[in-house]
Amino acid sequence: MKLERAVDILGSLAQPTRLMIFRLLVMAAEKGMCAGDIAERLDVPKTGLSFHLKEMVHVGLIESKREGRSIIYTLKKGRVREVITFLTSDCCHGRPELCLPAETETVEALVEAERIEPLSKEALSGKKTLNVLFLCTHNSARSQMAEGILRTIGNDKFEVYSAGLSPGTVSKSAVESMAEIGIDISEQCSKSTADFMGQVKIDHAIFLCSDSQAESPRIYPYADQSHQWRIPSPNSLAGKHGSALVDCYRDVREEILRHLNIWLGIND
């Protein structure tokens, strides 16, 4: 990538609204978003948003395509990869991996992690009840919240469970954040994966953190399909961003709901 092109792209991101659009489209991955949804999520006027989208298309950071009456915007992954390569290719004598912490993720990795495959129409319309198991390390927050949400919005189509590799106790903050949207998980309790492996036939095992996925070989014989949804821990969010813990639980709750809406084919 030429210097001038890199400057154009990085300059385009040096503006709060465009940076938020970029992060939102990273989460949307290849599905993309229409301008109306972007404006609603970011709470920005559509007229101003149009200017920012055109600027990002102009520098080659995003691209657009028409679907019916809507124009869908998606991240131009190839261009992002070029920028990352441009910034790091000469680092540490050509070994950029030495410059980044092991846990640092590229934009490309984030896009892959956010790719959620919706359930098929056949699975959703069939008569079979699907057993879904949400997995996390302690089964104290994320998996408990996901269990409560799917049990509420999934109607009678799903039997929903959650479990942890090292079960603890259900987080009080998780209970309170769910109560805010009318879902009561106060009677739920933390459970071990051992309570399910070989005991319940699981149609879909959904991992909500990397620690639980590390133990996934134990899941495969007992689950038809497994999914990885990279949902951040509320406690880690509070530590990284200095936000109030209650706000972090709300953010995680909304992210779980977003994932489930996509998985179930429910429009926002």
C-alpha cells in the first residue's frame, strides 16, 4: 500500500462518527448494515451520516451494495488488511508478531469472530425441540444471561441450559441487569458441564468465552453443532474501560441479545 492511500484511510478514521461506524461494521461483518440501522444504533442524523459513509467509501474503507430498496454497507476487509500490513510489516525486522501482545486481535480476527451463522428455516420451523447449551468458564454471568434470554424469546422451540467448566455462583449484577428487561434469572443456579455431558443430547453448544472453548473436545461427542460467540466478560470491560460495572453488564446483555437475534433470524 502506498503512503498516500494509508494516510487517506487513517485520516478518514480520525473522526469520532466515522470511527464508530467502522467499529459497528466490524461487528456486523459480511452481513453489513443499512444506513438507517447505523443511524439508529449510533444516534446520529441520517443527513450527517450520509456524508461520513460517502467519505469512507471514497477512501476504500467500506463498500456498498443494493439489496431491494436498501443500500447495505460492509467493511472492505481486504483494504483493512492492507493497512494493518502497512503499519506492521517492518516492525521488529519483519516480525510484527513480536510487537503485539499475544491476546491482541487484528480487525480481521474480530470480523471472523463476529460471524454468526443463523439457524436454518428448516430447523426453526420443524417440530423438533432443540436442546441448546450455553457454556462459559464459571456459569455465573454471560451463560446465565443467554439462558434466560433464549428461554424467553425462543418460546417452546428450545430447551435451554447453561453450564461452566468451573461453576461458581450466579452474579447479582447479572440478575439485576436481566430484571431491567423483564427477565427473571434469580432462580437459576450455576451448573457443571459434567451435569450434561453424556446425560443430555445437545443440538447446539454455544461457547461464550475462549476458556470454555478450550475444553470443547469434551463437548463434541455430545453436541451435534458447536458455535463460538466471543462475548466479553463484564468484569474485563469494566477493567479496560473504567466504566461502571452495571453499565458493562448492560452492554454484555445487549450483545448477547444481538447475537441471539441474528441466530434466530429476528430483525431488530
